[in-house]
Amino acid sequence: MRCIIKTSINLGVKIMIYMTTLELAEKLNVHRVTIMRMAKDGRIPYIRISPTEFRYDFEKVMEALQPAE
């Protein structure tokens, strides 16, 4: 289930969609354990919403996975 958060920025609304570990794994075509390992190692950003629940901003994850120039 996706978590949608609306924030107000300069009188506008920015909608941020956070994905579950499984959704992100399916989108990137990797196993969910790979996503969890990448988050634990600090390679991708995440938000912890409970001790066992994580959410990921797809745009920020993709930025983090881009090779350094």
C-alpha cells in the first residue's frame, strides 16, 4: 500500500508518494531483501514508520542509485 503525504510549499501542494519495500523491489526488479540491505547499508534513503515498516521515495532512491559523476 502506498503512503501519500501532501505538503504545502509556497502556497502550492507537493504530493509525495512513498513506496513499500515490496513495491520498490518490484519496480527495480530485485528481491525485497536486496532493498532492505541497501537501506541498512545507507545506499538508499528511507523513512522508518515503525520498527518493521519502511517507506521509500522513488525519486530520491533513483537519485541515490545514479553513478557519481
